[in-house]
Amino acid sequence: MALAIEQSRGLGSAVPELRTKCRLFIMLGTALLGLGFLGCSTLFAATVLSVFYIGGLMLLAGIAQVAHAFNIQGWGPFPFWLLSGLAYAIAGIAAFHNPRLAASAYTLVLAATLIAAGILRFWVGLKSRRHLAWGWVAFSGVVTLLAGLVILSQGRLDTLAASGAILAIDLTMQGATLLAFGFGLKSSALARIQI
């Protein structure tokens, strides 16, 4: 019983429905591919913008937490809320003050995230071997995993272009994978119509 439920939730039962949505995969793949190429052409700007964006979000979150701490001033954990908010705000200000240091920390976190995403994509590709474009999904996972490992293995993470390069590579690989998957679904749907 559990096996039947598990199989019904797999990709195989969803392929007919996915075929009707192949255009969405193609459009999203094209958009991600375009963003990846844009990121490749402006590595420095992509990194600095991402660092400032994250720094701004952290600053806003810190201000909100400090305000919240003063609203619960009579409660026991007030000092912890206040310190947490101040830490967020200081980290946000530090990102604006020293983008190189923030980019290094961000690059380290991004590399770890790419490693996890690469492993997950590779696993999904292997689990989907009976379906179209599974090789592209697995290949995308390997490239993403290798990009994360290369960045993590570098002794110095203080280059401002590293985060932009990682983001550009990942967006490009995701776009290519979604395009291949979408076109595979489309050709599969056309083959069924011609039969």
C-alpha cells in the first residue's frame, strides 16, 4: 500500500500533466539562462548588489527585532531579543561598511548551499532515470556541486567576483536544465500526437 502511494507521487504519474506545461519550463529556463548570462557579464556588480541587498535585509530585521524587544520589555527574555536585534543590525551595517568581508562570508555560505543543492539535484536526476532529460538534471547537479567544492576549496574567499560567478554559473545551469526538460516534454508530447 505504502509503495503504491509512493509511486503515485513520483514523476511518472505527473508526466502527462507536465507535458501540458512544457512552455512554462521553457520560459523559466530561458529567463534563468538570461539571468545567468547577465550575471556572467557583470560579476562584480552581481556580488556587490547581493551583499548590499542582504545587508539591507539584516539591518531592517535588526531594527524590527529591537523594536519588538522594547515592546516585550517586561518579559524575561527581553535582553536576548535586544541582543539578537542588535547583532542583526550590526551585521547589516558591517555589510555596507566592508562589502569584501561580507562577500567572503556570503561566498562561504553560498558555496555550502551550492554543494547541498548539487547533491540534491544529482540525486533527483538519478531517481528520474526513466524520464526525459534526467541526464541534464544529474549533470546540472554535478556542475553545481563542483562549483561549490571549488569555491570552498579556495583558501581565499575575499574576491568580490566569486559570489557573482557562483550565482551566474548556478543560474546558467538551472536555465539549461529547465530548457532541456521543457523541450524534452514538448517533443514527447508531439511524438504522442503523431502516433
